Amino acid sequence: KGAKGGAVVNSRISANFLAMAQDAAKAGTPLSATSSFRTMSHQQALCPCDGQNVAEPGTSNHQMGIAIDFALFHVKGGTLCSARGTSANDPMWKWLNNNAAKYGIRQYAHESWHWDAMNDGGKTRCGGDGT
């Protein structure tokens, strides 16, 4: 369980995540994952689900293979990008914040470590420009 530094993602977005990881490494900021694709049984094992820390089985972007939790300091934020959790002193978070949106990857506002391929126009998925 856990990504152990690597990640498994949906084939529809794997090229995006791969290019992002390669470019981050070239820039001197290698990315490291703690969680990515989760099976139903893995998601169930993470519960009890409280809606704040773990999504209900069948609703997680990890189960769709479109989310990666990065090895960042865990900072909780609000539900909107204007109040998102940030790890501003972490070089990996800084790199993701400045670059991930170029690859179609955005931060989930509530969790500094969770980045995925969802785009809801800047409501709960945040790019470096706040959207």
C-alpha cells in the first residue's frame, strides 16, 4: 500500500504526470508520491471515512487513477482555492504550484499534498494562478 515514491495513474493522463515528473527532475526538484491509484479494497481499508481525510469508496479520484498524493508536509485548507492548504516552504510544493497546471494537474484545495487531473474552473482545484 502506498506509492513508495512512484505512482500508478490512469493511462489517459499518464503522459501528463510522466512529463511533469521528468520536467521537475530536470529542474532539480524530483517528485515523490505517497499514494496514487487505489483499488476498492485499499480505499475501504483506509476508512472509516469522514469526508475530510478519506473519500468514501467509489468516490475517490485515487480509485479513478487520476490523483497523486505527493510526499509533502500535510497542510489542510478550506474547500475553495482562496483558502487552500499550502506547503509554501516545501520546494516540491512550490514547483507543483508554479508548474503543474501546464500539465493539466491541479491541487485539491483542502489538501496541500493531493494533486489530480480534475478541473472545476478554480473552485476546489487550484493552479498556480489561483484557478
